[in-house]
Amino acid sequence: MSRWKELPAGLPAPVHQLIVRLRGLKDRSELGTRQLSARTGYSAKSWQRYLNGRTLPPREAVEALCRVGGDDPTRLLALHEIAAQHWAEGRPDATEPPG
């Protein structure tokens, strides 16, 4: 299991929970960010930003990680929706398209 950096202080609880769950999926997949990039279409740098809480991942990235990790996306997508509402309140324009 990888050692993660501490998430930024002040992240809303739903955002924090989403990122922790995404980190768990990534860890279980045993893929590095470059491999994750190749399998999802999102750059390694984007995954680093998503998984370190600097940028909220787009819904499609959450779906892609669930697909790669073999997990049902339903609950994570519901959590993403709640997290996106909280993120928008404090950090507008912080999501990014695939790249």
C-alpha cells in the first residue's frame, strides 16, 4: 500500500471521504498513476491532483477508476455528486476536463 500525503486542511467532509475512497480503489488496483492514466484517459498529473485533494475529479474520472478497480460506481458517483456541491461552494471552477 502506498503512503499518501495528508489531504489539505479545510476540505469539506464529503470531498475528503470521496478522495479517501478513490485512494483505496487506486491502491487495490495496484497501479501507478502512469498506468492509471493509460487505462483511464486522464493524465498522471491529473490523477495526482485528484488523489491529493487539489482538484475535484470529474464524474467521468470517478467512473473510469471504478471500472479499472472493478468496483460498482453507484455509491461513489452519489458521493461525488454531494462532494461536487460542497466543492463548488468553496472552490468554483476547480474541476477539469479529461486530459
